[in-house]
Amino acid sequence: MSAILIKNATIVNEGEIFIGNVLIENGIIIEVSKGPITNTDASELDATGLHLLPGCIDDQVHFREPGLTHKGNIYSESKAAVAGGITTFMEMPNTIPNTFTQELLEQKYEIASRTSLANYSFFMGASNNNIEEVLKTNPRNVCGIKVFMGSSTGNMLVDNPVTLDTLFAECKLLIATHCEDEETIKANTAAAREKFGEDVPIQMHPQIRSAEACYKSSSLAVKLAKKHNTRLHILHISTAREIELFDNTLPLNKKRITAEACIHHLWFTDADYETKGTFIKWNPAVKTISDRDAILQAVIDNKIDIVATDHAPHTKEEKEQSYFKAPSGGPLVQHALVAMLELYKQKKITLEKVVEKMCHAPAVCFQIEKRGFIRQGYWADLVLVNLNDSWKVEKSNILYACAWSPFEGQQFSAKVTHTFVNGNLVYKKGVFDEAIKGKRILFERT
């Protein structure tokens, strides 16, 4: 692999912004310098006027393979991710069949090794009856265990109190949870059906999958984690109330309980149901403007540690169905970074904080080996962005297999221009080099 010298970039890394140069050889960052780097063998990329960021690490995606590939697959969605500046993803186990065995888990890694343009890891799934299989999971090369403490597809709801207690007690790996209380949701659903029949309006979604349901489940997860000193990571916080469950007095690498916010909960509110309808139907639901603003403040205050996507594509036809029939979830990996950069442009968050939450923090939180930072000796997962290249999200430039986006019609101020994965220039101004695939990421754990 030839050496590459990125010159004159505005580097955003570890709380600093400076003009500098980065030398890459054999996929590794060899040197980061504010001064000139001389290497006559390196091909040069002049990044004057562009910002250089570490590649984003998305700790929660649903790429739908195997079993649901009419919605998307590892190839199509990793391609969209790379175009959006995401160089590493962690994928969830609610594919078909559910990822409940080590054999099924390894099958997903094998698919990714052949098809993924980004680096990858896959969560092992927990059910009410597969704890023995969960405990076989290798902490060195698997990101964590996913527990649905709220309704999901198939047999993925873990609602047995004994099972939950045992899982939190015995699992030494990071446990990532979807927290919504099932009984609360069932009661709210019954009340909505009594009032509206089957024609429940989408505006009822945040009342059905309510703030109470989220808090009840999240607080239970925190209680179990504190009881057993479990490494707990709560996904997609959607309410202001849940924020009180989290601490910002410890550095991230010392925290045993961490939290994630997702792009849609930082961008949309319940007022958007009127125009977006079921296309912004997610679980947990998008809620009030007060919830949205509190979540962003918690990200800034380090009570919420990571910003991710929960990328979950469905076909347009599926999403256009009535409330109960339309599935929850939406595609986000191509537009997550530029959406956060738009919040920066709106002066709601700093550029350094965006990089911290989308690049550095996932690497620290999951103990990822040699990724997430622009550092000598680290893998060259890098993204160049033009902060002043306005563009509109349109059907013609959407890369998701499902061919729609909740951001359709949105004008963004920033554009991803180049994406390097392991030193390979995989994406350059709309053109992909698919010759070399991403790598299975490793973790600094024993």
C-alpha cells in the first residue's frame, strides 16, 4: 500500500483544532504534525480549507443481514455509512435468525469480511434462555451483548426478572440495553385502541411508548448494574427524566454506566409527526422539544457519552402503512455526521464536542484498539469535510438500499468529501473504491 500525505488540513482531534499534516503508511498513521512532513514516496492530498476528523464510530446500527435484506444489507448500508463519514459500525442481533449463538454471530462476521466497506463488530444477542451461549462471547473481538428490555422482533425481549439478574451478575462484557417497559407500553396501547380503534394517529406514539416506560426500564437497568457492578451502556436516551440516572463526575474510561443519544432524538420533536408521519416513528419515540434540548445539553455536559444513529432501514412501502403496521426505525448513517455539523453551525455544540462524542468516546467506551483518534500508531480511519459546501438531501443522492431518508429536503451546510478506512481512500467526492474491505475491530479487554 502506498503512503499518503494529507497536507494543510484543519485537524479536529482531542479537544484541539489546528492546521497540520498527517502521514499514512500501510494503513497506519505514522506522523501527525503542525509542521511540514517530508516523505518523497508519499502521494499528496492537499486538504487546504477542509477539516480532518477521526472516522466516526457508530455503536448502534441495524444493517438487516441476514434475513431482512429487502430493507438493506451490510454492503449497501456500510457504503452509505462511509459516504457519511462513519468508518466503523457495531451491528445489532435482531436479524433473522436472531443472533443467539456463537455460530450465527460468526456468520455475520464472515459476511462483513467479504462485503463491508467500513470496519465492523456485531453484538451477541441475549434472550430469556441463552445465557450459557452469551457467556461464551469473546471480549477481545466482540463489541458487547445486546439486551432488549422492551418489545422487539422475534424472541429478543428479555423480561424474565431472574434471567435479567443472572445476566447482569455473570456477564463480564459490556451490556447494551434498549430500555422501554413492556407492561407500560401494553397498557398505553390498549388505552389508545379503546379511544381510536385501529386508526391510532402517529402523534400518539410518544404517549404509547411514553417517557414513563423509558424511565421505568432505564432505572431498572441502572439498579441491576449498580447491584452487580455490571458494565452497562443504555442506548438511545429519549427523555429529559432519564438523564438524572447518569453521572458526569468520572472520566469516561472510569464509568461503569454510560449512555448514548441518537441523531433523531437530537434533531426531531413530536411537532414533526404532522409532516413526517410514520417516517419518524422510532422506538423509543421522538418526544418533546424539552426532551430534545435536554438530551443535547446532557451530551454537552457529558452525562450522555456517545452520539450514534440506531440506523434501521425499512422500505418506503412498509413505512407508509398505518400506525400499528408501520415498523419503527429509519436510515441515518449517511446523514448523521452532517446533521451534527449543522448543530455546530447553529452554535448549539462545538466542533470539538461533535468529534468527542462521535469518534473518541465510542472508542473509549468500548475499549476499541487503536481507533477513534488521530494519533501516531493508530489505524488511519479519517474523514475530510468541507464545512461550507451546502447541499440538499434528495432521492438522487440517497445511498440507502431503502432509497429514502427522514432528512429528505433538508439543506445541510457541510459535506463529507473523503473517507479513509484503514488508510484506504474508500470514498472521494461521490466515488467509491471498493477493492479493499473493512476490518473486524478488536478491543483492549481480557
